[in-house]
Amino acid sequence: MTIADIEQIVESWAPKWTAWERDNVGLQIGNRLQHVGRVLVALDVTEKIVAEAKSKKVDLIVSHHPLLFRPLSTITTANESGRMVLQLAQSNIGVYSAHTNLDFTNGGVSFALAKTLGLNNIKFLSPLQGTLAKIVVFVPSSYVERVAEAMSQAGAGIIGEYDSCSFRLRGVGTFRGSSRSKPFTGKAGTLETVDEIRLEMIAPRATVNTVVAAMKKRHPYEEVAYDVYPLENDNPNYGMGAIGKLSTSVPLKTLLQRVKKSLKAEAVRYTGDLKRRIHNVAVCGGSGSDLLPLAIKAGADAFVTADVRYHTYHSAEGQIALIDAGHWETEHVILEPLAERLRQAARLRNERLAVSITQYSTNPTHYL
């Protein structure tokens, strides 16, 4: 297995196009062709994590927070980032980071947080919008299955938990080829009519070119008739935050105790009535307080996130219980699901891959 294989595994789940535009995700250090036998999964890349990677002789660190977020003006031992980059390069250890793309994917950070808190019926709090397109192509009926399969393999036709989704409508197409044409059926210069299928499939806008290229490769026509329509639909596969239900309602005090224990938090900050019954819970791993209005609109009784500002607590009073459990605390829950996904992918490929989770907490915040 190579670093490129690890990239493919992670990005088939959390594609880079879903990340915030200013985020820096993907391979940060390393050679994509390098063999990978050992992987270390961590939330952050710190000097302690680098030392652990060296001691474990890993080939790749897979982190949530990027090591390189802003451009470095120099790479020297005079600063922490420079020291880590030099040590990693000298030790031939790569760094791959999945940040906001891992936040925004189904089963990503917020879903892992929701599951850790015991929520059921989990769905996105705020599905991404304006990220989908519909591709329509007209195919002779004898070729429709192979064209649809090619489009599916290129990433089209995925709606929530379903793949290979399409709509097909039978009709008649007409064409007349020039003297220079080489029509698949009929003769050049003659008006032809052909039984065709109108094939429609949804795809992420970022993958349209790839899907169209795959479609054209399987399509028998010299000139393929197709349309691409941008959609404003909610994307059921990607979004921000999550919302779910507790199996039974509990007082806010009980939920706070669960949050503290399950997330390994030294303390939690909150606003709300400790006796209020909580059933619907919204969450967002990391800094998600901007989603508070959406949590209220969705009917959540409580919202668990981190980095909550003073005035945001005022906005929540009387409407929803707002819980700040800490940034590291609400994100470290993704490490085991990420590691297990890598392990499962390696097993499916019959590859040997040792994946370990860092033994260190990289949480810089403590309470007295």
C-alpha cells in the first residue's frame, strides 16, 4: 500500500472538494509512491507526535488538524513547525491531513460525536447546498447499462445510503451526420431516428468533469448529446453538524454528566435549566457555535459543541441548552473510526497495514 492508496481511501469517504476553501487538506509531506506499512492516527501533529511516529517507525501520520495551515517563510530548526518538517522529511515520514472535509462527511467528526453521546437517528444539522449537479445523457437503449455503470463508478448516482441511482425515460432521437461524420448507426447525410434512453444521474459538481469523461468513454456515439444542470438541493451525503435523539429523555444535568464522562472532559461549560428534559440533541465537533440558530430551528433541546463565545450563551438562554465540552474533547472521538476505516480498507485489499492511535492527548487546555 502507498500513500496514494491512503489518500484514495480517505478521500472516497471525505473528498477534498467538501473542505472549506481556505483549509489545507490532503498530503502535506511525503511521496505519494512511498510504501506504507505503519500509520499513526492523531488529532494534531506536535513534536511529541513526531517523536512517537519515529519511535514506532511509522511511514505516515494521518491527522485531523493540518500541520501546515499557513505558508512557511522558512523551514529551519528555529521554530516548531520547521523542526517538525525537517525531522519528518529526514525520517521519511509522510503527513496526510483530513480537516474540514472530515468534519463535513457522513460518519465524520460530528457523527462520531453524536454516536459517542448515544444519539440515534443521526442526520446532518445543515446539509451542504449548491454542491450537486444533474447530468442528463441520451443513450441508445442497448448501451444504457454500460454507460450508467461507468457514471456510477466515476461517482454519480449516490443519494444518501443508496448508489447507482438513476432515472430513465424512453424516447426517439434524430440526427443527420455530415459527409465527414461516422455515425454509430445509419449513414452520413441521411436523417436517422433512433430509440434512445434519457439517462439522468446526480453527481457532486466537483466531479462532473470526471463523470462526463467516463460517460463519453463508454458511449458509442461520435458526438454525445448531454446536459449538465446545477442543483440547489440539499446534499444528503455532506453537511455541517449533526442532530439525533436520545433513546429516552433525560434531565440536562444527566446529559452534562454523560458529555463530561464520554468525551473525557475535565469540565464543561453550559447554559440552561438543569431540570429541563432533553431528548433531541444537536452537535458539532470543534468550533460550531455559528450553527446555534439552526439547532434551535431544528427543534434541538440541547446543542453540544466547543469554543462558545460569551454572547452566544446569551443568545441560547431560554431557547436551548448550550454545552461547550471543549475543542479536543469534541473531536478526538473521530480517531478510532478513522483508524478502523483504514484497517478495513487494507483488509479488503488484502494489504498488511498496522494502524495505531496516538497514545498522547494533544489537548492544550486544562482546568484548575
